[in-house]
Amino acid sequence: MGAPPLHVLVIGGHEDDYVFTAAEQLREGLEQITVVESVGLPDLCEEDECAVPVVVMSPHVGRVDEVMQRLRTVASLRRAGLVLLTDQTVHDDLAQAVDSGVLKSVVAVPWTPPSLIEQVNAVVQRWLQKWYPEAELTHTLAGMEPDGGVRGGDLLYGLDSPREHVQRVLLEGIEKHLGPRPRMVVPAGVNLTRQNERVDAVYLVLRGSVALRRSSHFGDVLLHHATSGPLIGLVSMARQQRALFTSTTTTEVEMVRLSWEQLEYVLTKSPDTSANLAVVAIQALTSRLVRAEYLHVEKNELAEQLELERERLTQTLEELTATRAQLVEQTKYAMLGELSAGIAHELNNPVAALQRATQQIGDELDTLLHAIPELEDAAGVMERTRNVEARSTAQERELVRQVMELTGDRQVAKQLVGAELTDPVQVKALLRKEKSHRRLHRRGKLSPISVVEAAAHIGKAVRNSTVAARRITDLVASLRAYARPDSEPSVDVDVHAGIEDVLRLTSHRLRGVEIEREYEDIARIRAYPTRLEQVWTNLLVNAREAFEDEDDALEEGQLPARGEAPARLRIVTCQPDEEWVQVSICDNGPGIPQHLRERILEPHFTTKGGQVRFGLGMGMSITSSIVDDHDGEMVIDSAPGSTVITVRLPVRGPSEQTLLDESSPTPIDEENQQ
């Protein structure tokens, strides 16, 4: 495709602007290009029949960036480059022109006509080579024939020529002055230069490949292979004839050897050969520079990839550490569960025997006492004391006061109330028998009051033994349930029963704390019962330890966050909807500081370090993991004097995907299996 008519637009700020002198010179020097002059901005109109590759202007037209922005709104000027003729020493109005690449040349006043013409001609040539590379005008202005020939000795134009062509021209120039040069053919693995050793010659590689390596503390580093260039040893000229690289042939190489003396002779005799040598050297060094830049980019990319890999490995290490901690904790609980199950089994039979024996002793004593008429009062007393319900201290005092009105003796009244003799008729009858006993002076026989008191002691002992045996039985049952391993989630899990089991097992830790239960009717859920009991255990024990921290502060004279109120734990259950059940454990302790609320769920984080009693920091982390294993949620709301930890659990239990994830082996499991 042929190029359209070319125009060079010259714009001045006034009629006497020096830029119009340049326009006359350009008109004489650029015969195939039309030079158009304009005072101020021309009438901006579309001119499809011509192309404007260059705009020449002076700063008197206005701020350069603003002028070019207006000019480039015209289609024929959008691809035009800018040549600025200026008599100013400083310009601050070229930022956009530089950034967009519009600025092609800056010519200072005064200028020389040949230099200006060459500058504008070069801009026009590059413009043609970019937009009309096949046009005849492009080759004509560039001094090139359509077959691609290059002007001899022209450095700038030779840089765009094919490397093989420039090498051929260079070799022709060398042989013109030195005569035909012998071609040397060497196999792969031959060192042409050695790092830091003297270089006496330059090698012009005509065929084959040469690699450049440099030694370092980490071994040999390959710096260039395909980008080594055809001239080997030329860089050493700048290093006092010491080789910067070790250059080694990697294929069979055909080359020409030039000693320094031969090279110097040719360069002295032939300026054109000097220019061609410079072109070859610049092309080679440019390839090496580009390769070095690519290596730098690759190094940065590798560094970023290594950093990402390091972060990933760090995260993996943290996950493996957490997994290992959980496995260790699970192993401990498995051993504890096994021991607990064994102890529960061993305790079950003797406790059951004790309970049966206590019940039998009570029944047999009751039968014996009823068989003796004189001991009928004692039989009734023992029966009542075996089944009596606990009374408060105030109720006890009121009964003593009422009975004392009949006996007139406080000590006797306390004995009778302790024997559950509070009915006035029974009290009066017993008092008459006591008076008769004293009047008859029956030696060796217990008084009626002593008999009923002894019967009361026996009844209370039987009752206490029965209650103690029942409590041990309940504890054994709770311990057995707590130690039972969960391989699969169970259906029909009673959350309230699990909480009560935990309260029985942790009662020794919760002494001195008021326990309030606010249970609503909630659905039974599908869950891991033992794991849930571990959740309730951790939450209750943590709350108790918070109270203990306040007790330490109380000893130092500080009032706890709850004020003068007693330590209190409140367990609230509800069912917000059909899909979820909710358990809230509330305490009036010191609360959790804001900066610790997220950290308390981290493995091994504990606030008890350095104290006599301290934990492993795994309780809350394990609690959170168990809730997650149930597809549940745990919310912590805390302030001084009020902490509420709410656990929401789905009635349907964990999803199939969660169960699948739990059954998948961890990295540690896989390693152990191998």
C-alpha cells in the first residue's frame, strides 16, 4: 500500500517567529514532503487526503502539552510526532508529551540547518516504517532499496538491520584491509575466554552458539546463551584485557579470530568498518542487557513465588502444629476415657452391693423394732428419719421453739426435733414415759428419749448411706457416659442430661458458686454426646477459674466486678426455631478483655502462665473445634460483671460433608500410615 501525501506542519506564535525560518530550510531540504506554515493554531479540520507525521512548533504558540492535546483531536494529526524548536532553557510543559511518546526531538536555538533537516527527516522515516513499511517512499527516504540494503557506515540505521547482514558487511570491511580471514571451526566445549584471564583477541562468530558463564560463591552461573552475540571478547577492552566471562562453545562453531593489533589496524584504516563494528557490538550488548533485564524480572517473580510458598508452608506448619496438638489432646482424652471406663466398671459392683446392703439393713432394723412393742416409738422414729426431707436452719429453730413449749427444756426439745418427734400428742406421750422411767429407777435400761434418739441416729445413718451410695451410682453413670468414645454422632441426644452429668462431675470445682438452671423444652438433637459434654466442662471450668482470679484480687482489697453479689453461674437453654437449639452459660465474673477475645480461641493460649494453677491453653480452642464439628456457632459477649457464651447447635446434627472432612486423614495420620 502506498503512502499518502506527506505534510510537515510548522506552527509559530507570531509572524516573526523563528520557527518560520526553520520552515524555509525544511522546504528546501525535504523535497518529497510539503511544509505547511501556520501562525497560531491552524483551522483544525479533517484532511483525509494527506498525512502529517511531524509537527514543528515553538513555545511561543502556548504551553506545549495544551497545544498538542488540541492538535491530536484531529484525525490526521493523532499519529504526528512533535519536534520542538525552543529558545527557553527550562520547560515544565512537556510532561504529557513525554509520557505519551509524542515528543520526538527538542532542538535548541540557534540550530544548524542540516541537523534540523536530519532530525525531521528521521522522525518522518520512523513514522513511515511504522505505518507504511512496504511503501516505496519509506525505502527511498531511509536510503534503502526495496531489497533491504543498508547504507554503509551508518550507525543509527544499521541498528535496525538484520544481525546477519551487519555481520557480513563487517566481515567484508575487515577482509578488505586484512585480506581473506581463515575460518576456524571448533567443537562444543571449547573455552574461547576464561573469566579474569587476559584476552588477546576478539572472535567473530559466524555460525554456532557460545554460552557466557561467570563463577560465584554458589558455583557457575549461566548468564547468556542465545543472547551472547557474535563478538566474543570485545567487552574485555573496557577491563584492561581481562575477560569478564568464561565463554564456552555449546555447538560446533565457525568463527574468525582477530588479534587486538589486527582490530586496531582495521578500525584506524576504515571508519565505515568502525561503524559496522559498533553496530554489531551494540546489538550484542543490547541483547545481553535485555536478557539481564529478563533475568531481573524472573528473579523478582521467583522471589514473589518463594514468598508465597514460604507463607503457604508457614500456614501448613501452623495447621500441622494445631493438628498435632489436637491429636495429643485426643490421645490424652482417649487414655482418660479408658481409665475412667475401667474405674466406673470396677466401682459399679461394690457400690451396687453397698446400696443393697444399706437398704436391707434399714428394712431389717425396721422389722425388728416393730416386732418389740416397747420399741414401737423407736421404729416410727427410724422410719421417719430415713425418709425425712432436708429442712432449712430457720425451720429447724421454729420446730425447737414449738417443742420446747411442751418440754420446758431446750436440750430435750432439740433431741426430740432431731428424732422427728414434733407432734404434740407424741411428744406428751414420750414425756410421760420418760417421767415413769425416772420414777421407777430402772437401772441398765435406756430412757425412752435415749431410745428414740438412738433410733434417729440409726435412721439418719441408713438414710445417709443410701444417699451416698445413690450419689456414687449417679457419678459412676455420668463418668461412664463422659468417657464413652464417639465414633459416630448419636441421634436423640438429651442436651439437658449431658449438662447435668457435667455438673455432677465438676461439682467439686464449682463449690462456692450458685448454679441457676433455666431450662426450656428443647428437642433432642443428633450430636456427639461426649464431645458436647467436653464443651460444657470447658466453659463451666473456665468460668469458675475466672471467679478464682477475682478471689485473688479480693484478698488484695479490690472489689470484684460483680460487687458484693455472690459468684453465680446461670445455664439457659432454649430453642429459637425448629432447626436450632441454644445453650448459654452466663457468669457475673470479671469478663474477658477486648484484646483477648479473639486470642482465647488460639491453641496453647492461656492467661494462667506463671501461676501455680495453669492450663495448656487448649480448652477454648478444643471447644471451638467441637462446635465447628457439629456445624454449630459459638458467640462470646463479655463485659466486666457479665460474660455470656452462647452455643447454637443444629438439631439435624453435622452435615455429611463435615463428617467426611472429619473422617479424612490428617497429614500426620497419612505419615503414620506409611
